[in-house]
Amino acid sequence: MPKPMLRQPQAPQTNTILSATQNQQQKQQTQQLDKMKLDRLLRKPRSKQYMDALHRLDAGGHTHNQNKVNEIIDTIRNEFPEVEIHGILLGYVSICYLGKPYEVHTLDMTEQIIEHYKAGQMLPGGMEKARSIAMRGGYDFIEVYVDCCRAISSNGSVSVISC
């Protein structure tokens, strides 16, 4: 059998621990860039259509009309078409103007329901952290995320509040 005259180039051998560490570092850098991009996107002022949809939460009657709730949720999704908002946005909290005994109302994005809460009644799903911000006033509503709250002013501007 003839001997090969040229050697076949061999793939360089790498230390699997070293390459796994490099892959992990690259993955972390990508996640950090994605988070920065997401944060930048979520700091943009909100549109008039978005603001109008969320103002309708306090109109009453939406708690029993799932079609109206779905319309509001669709408007929210249209505001952020580049992002899968499910899983990071818990919901919305705002002062309730229906009168006593109600204090705040919420739109729970997980269960897709609007609920009005009395003073002292606990808010579900991590949204309690936004109640005091909403009650303080100065903002139209509070977007409650897994890692922070975003207070939205009447002109659509966004203030990020660590929770």
C-alpha cells in the first residue's frame, strides 16, 4: 500500500474546559447586549394609542368583557413588536378612580385579567411593589416587570424605578 506523501491537516485540539469557558463568556456577553437593547427599547416614550388603551382600564366594565381586555393586550404587544413581552412584563398598576372602596386596579398579563383592588387588599404576582408608586401620584400607570418598574407619565415618558 502506498504511503501518503502529504499529511492531512488536523483540526487543532482544544482544551474542552477552555472552550466551554469561552462559549459561556460569549453567551453571557450576548445576554448582556440583549438586555441593554431591551432596556433601551423599553425606555422609549409610549405612543398615544398605547396610552389611550391603558387609560381605558379604569372605565369599568372591562373586568367582565374579555374581548376588551384582549384588545388592550393586543395594543400592548403592538407597542413592542420586536420583543416577546410575555414573561418579563408582569402587568400594570394604576390608581383606580371608580371611588371607594377601590384604591388601585391592575392588568395582570399572566392571567390576562383586569381587577380592581380595595385598600389593603394584596396585589397578585409581584405587582404589590408598584402600588406605592401608583398611589404617590404623578404617573398615569406603572408597568411592572420582573426586574423593575417603569412609571409612565401622561406625555408617555418613562422613568425606570428599581424594585
